[in-house]
Amino acid sequence: MSLEANKIAAAVLVGGLLTLSVGIATHMIYGTPSGSSVAVAGEPAEGAGGVEGATQEAAAPVDMMPLIASADPAAGEKAFGKCKACHTSEKGGPNRVGPNLWNTVGGHSAHMDGFAYSDAIKGLNITWDFEHLDKFLENPKGYAPGTKMTFAGIKKPEERAALIRWLRDQADSPIALPQ
């Protein structure tokens, strides 16, 4: 009986260490943008207050529409590499941890039938236009508190613009680019 309990305890310990290792490796590969913090599930993300938050709020907002309109789709496809662990983008592609993203731009916030969206995403009840996607991709947990998406976001406006531009093309009938 004691040997069986030891085996169970070892399995739990190895599972925990594996989970921790994957998290550390993910942060080593993708990093955490400077001035931000990674939110723990169930806790609000930091960064809205303090000196860093005040500095970020004081910065002039970037007009994303011209950036999106002139962005290089190839750069957006490269940026999508950060999303591939959880999402597919091809037409008819499978859902993974996150939904397939075909027809996302111009689609409803919970557009993929059969995917178990969080209440936060279902509750948005929006159309994923360029502005909504920009704000969501910059800070998913800040834009949709309670989302299951654990991605920290893309802080660089040019990278977000390229990704949104590329995602726009992943559709049966892509919506018009912003003027």
C-alpha cells in the first residue's frame, strides 16, 4: 500500500514539475513585455497604476488604422507564430485550446460553432473589427477580464497591426481595409 502511495505522489510531483517547466520555457521563448506583468488565472492583471502605468497612459495613442492598412501580411503571418500553439487559421481547421481563427475579422466575438468560449468572450457580444481586435490583442485579460486566454498580449503596435492585417485575409470574404 505504501509503495502505491509513493508512486501516486511521484506522478503528481512529476506532473507539477513538468507544468512549471513548460511555463518557464514559454516565458523564456516569448518573454514578458517590459512594464507589464503576467496575470495569474483569477487575479486581475497589474500595470494600471504606479509610475509605469502613469507613463504608459501619458504616451500618445497610436492611430492603428493606417498601420493596419499599410501592414505587411507576411509580417503578420510571422507574428501568428505566437498564436499557433493554441489556434489554427486555415479554413475548416480544428479548434485547439483556442478556436480556429478563420473568418475572425468581421465575425462575431464567439464566432466558432462548437467551441467552449469563456463567459467573458461570449459576453463581449461584438463584431471583431480592427479596433476591437487591436485592443484585445494588446491585452486580452485587460480587455476581456475572465477570458481563458492566457496570452500576455502583443505590445508593439506594428506587430499587432501586421497580425490583424494577416488575420483579415484569413476569410472567405475579407472585410475592407481601413481608410
